[in-house]
Amino acid sequence: MEFGVSVGHISAIDYAQHGEKLGFTRCWVTDSPLLRSNLFATMAAIAMSTRTIQVGSGVAVCGMRLAPEAANGIATINALAPGRTFAIFGTGNTAMRMLGQRPMGAKALREYVRVVRGLLHGEEVAYALNGETHPVRFASLEQKHLRLEPPPPLYVAANGPMGQAIAGELADGLCTALPRGGTIEEALANVAKGAARVGRTLPDDFHTAALVSVLMLEPGEPLTSPRVIAEIGPSVMANFHYLIDWVRETGKEPPPYVRSVWNDYVAFQQARAADDQHITLHASHYATIEPDEARFITPEIIRALCIIGEPPELVERLRDLDRRGLKQITFHPPFAQRYEVMERFAREVMEKM
């Protein structure tokens, strides 16, 4: 199994460099313009400051830019780090929510990925914009303003069956979130359905990756300890924030593991509702936890959302996921503790794998 770090701040390039030294093989660069540094500027800085780690958009949000611009960005990074550039594209929950918009739908995602993939393979593709469709392709490649060889692999980020099927139709791999995206077996079954729909045989190197919440426990440590809440709280609350929008828009019941605190949490959010709630709800995304929100985190919720255990248990959990078909994980430690968590994970889990 491969392990990845995540970088969203142009000032945190040394985090990617340190991860490379520790044996992390992939760096996902986040894409949320109102919350993080610019995607391609950060990718470029990392590409030019590292030697071996693979650098990719994780996750490039389709609604943020036109498909040809996204393809250009990835191909430009590939000129800086040839052979170690990859791209993950998704509909973008947080980035779009902070604009007051919903994430892109599956049909638009499929079209976007089709265009980007074709351009990254040097093809001429039909591209629709402003109600008109025209053929487009990269030109003047002899000027080496970007690089298409080797073609950067393109992955689809999806937690639902339709998006996962698109990965099977078009992509070089799938990136999902565990457990939000279902089990790895369920995700791969959806990938297989998509591939079968278009008569595609998936390659042996079809990539499978997941964003996971990892909690390394100390011996005998309870899930209610302040250290646990500080380390895993930001990740847990990012899932809460997702559920607020999901429940409101679908009208469905929240998952069983949050129901004991759900009404109180909704009341808490309603009490501070404002015109900019679409921004403030997601402002702490994976990086920090607001003190007033920590009280809603229960052991049941942590167990449902996280891979938990003392390091030897985590090694076995990850080996099991590897046997079941997952090839890579990435996780987001809290910003303030990111070095501490990364170093301990490398020392006590990765080295034992």
C-alpha cells in the first residue's frame, strides 16, 4: 500500500518535502480557492522542491475552471515533474459550498473528465462552451510549454455509485472516502459496472485510493481523551459539515451514528446562522476544530468515521484493506499537529507494513 500526504498551503511546502523523506509516495494538493492556496501554484512549488514524491491535484474541483484550463494546469506540472504528476478530479463539496453552490452533477463530471483525459493524451476532442461545440487540442507542443508524455494518470474522486461508475468508464483510477464512499468492495463493484457499460476492460494498474481518517491511539487511551479529540476532531467535524448540507437537501435522516447528538447540533448551527453560513460552516475544514463543536463528538461517531487503533492494530487494518483492493490512502492531520502525526504514522505504521 502507498501512503500520501495532503498540502493546501503554499507556506507548507516543507511538509511535502518531509513526507518524501519519511517514505510517503504521493502528495495530494487541495483545491478550495476561498480556503486554501491556489492549486496549480502550490503543485508547481512542490514539484520544484521535491525529487521522488508524486504530485497531484487532490481533488481538483471541476466547477472551479474550464476543462481545457485544468488539462493545461496538469500538463504544465508534468513539465516540471515528468512521470510523477497525477490528477484527481471531482465534483467538489467544500469548494463549491463555500461559493454558495452545489457540487457538479454526474453527467457534467463525465463530460469534464472526458475532455481533460482526451487533451492529456494529445487528442483532439469536441468541447462545448457557451452553447457551441468545437474541436480543441493542444497546439505548438514543440515549444515545450507543457508535457504530455508520459500522460499523467487521471483519477475520479467519487463517493456515490454514479461517480464511481464514471471512474470505471473513463479514468485510470478511483479515489473515494472511507467509509462515506461505502466499502472498497462496493466501490470497486460500481467501477466494474461503469467499465462494463462501455465495454472497457480495466487495466491491471487501475489505481484505488481513499481519503481516510486515521486515529493512532496510545495504549489504553479512551476515545474521550482530550488528545484524541484534538487529533481526530477536525476530520470528524468535516464530516458533520458535509452531513448538514446533505440532510437539508435530500430530506433524508442522518446516519445512525450521529443521531444521538444530531438535533442538538442542528440547533447549534441554526442559532448562529447568518448570511455567510456557507462559508463559516466549512472554514475549519480538516485543519482545526472549534471548541464549541468538540462537545458533539462521541465515541460512536469516531468509531463510525475513523480507522482506529494502536499502531499494531492499524497495521492489520491497513493490510486488510490492501488485500481487499485498496492501493493507497491519504489522510489530513490537524494543521497544528501535522508533523507530529505524520512522523509517528511513518515510524509506527508505515515501517511495519
